Amino acid sequence: MQSLLDLVTDGVRAPTAAQIAERAGVSVRSVFQHFEDLEALYGDLVEEQAARIAPLVASLRTDGDTATRVDALVQQRQLLFETITPVRRAIAERSTASPVLRERISDLDTVLRTQVHEQFLHELDERPDVAEVVDLITSFEAWERLRTTQGLDSDGAAATLRASLTHLLP
């Protein structure tokens, strides 16, 4: 599993069993002695990833004024999204055929959505129409667009997210 994680972290979006075995220094047959199939290997990968990022997800500060909470959310999302990007890209391609991977992506999305609502409870209670927009712009998909399509570096994406939230929240 570590070999798969290393490959996707290195940017290989859809590693083959042969690539995984080569990285691990074992035969392809050995890979399948430990894992029933690639689906099982990816299932273990997302479990490992979930454990790895749990402290990042839990690190969000929820006290202070709106500006302080915006900064806390932006800092958390920047670190979280930069950490998960290689694995998220790799599993996104496989998730259309994998209920396990789709479920893990959905689970994280639900946690992050709940965080947004808790982080800005007062502000969003006053403007419920803005809640969906805040959820959208603080999502991994928005971060990925800022980084890839718009070509921003991590700090530029964070600055854009911060400015957007500052405009939206009173």
C-alpha cells in the first residue's frame, strides 16, 4: 500500500499493478497475495489517507470574530487540500467504478460541509442563501480549479479563498 501511496504522491494518477509491484520491489503476484485486487488496495489507501488527514480536519479553530474564523478555515483548507491532492486525483478517476472510493470522498465532503456551517453558524443563519456558495468555494473542487485551471500557487489560492469569504460573510 505504501508503494501505491508513493506513486500517487509522485503524480502517477492510475498506477498499474506492475508499477506498484516494481516500486515495492516485489512481483505482481506478491501484490495480489496481500490484496484481493486493486480495489482492495485502493480501499486500504483511502483508509490510510483518512487516518493521515484526521488531525488536519480536526485542527480547525472555531473561536473569534468572523475574520479570525475565515483565516482559520482558509489555513486549514490550504494545508488539507495540498496534502490530499495527489490521492484525491488518483481516486477520483477510479471512484466512478468504486462504491468504496465514492463513499470516502462523500464522507470527507460531508465533514467539510458541516465544518463550514459550524464555523460560520451566526453569519449563515443571517444569510442562508450564502451557505451553499460558501460550501462551494471552500470545497476541494474549487481549490483544485484555483490551482490547476487558474494556475494559482497555494498561497494565491488561499488569498483568493480568503477574499471570497470576506466578501460573502458580514
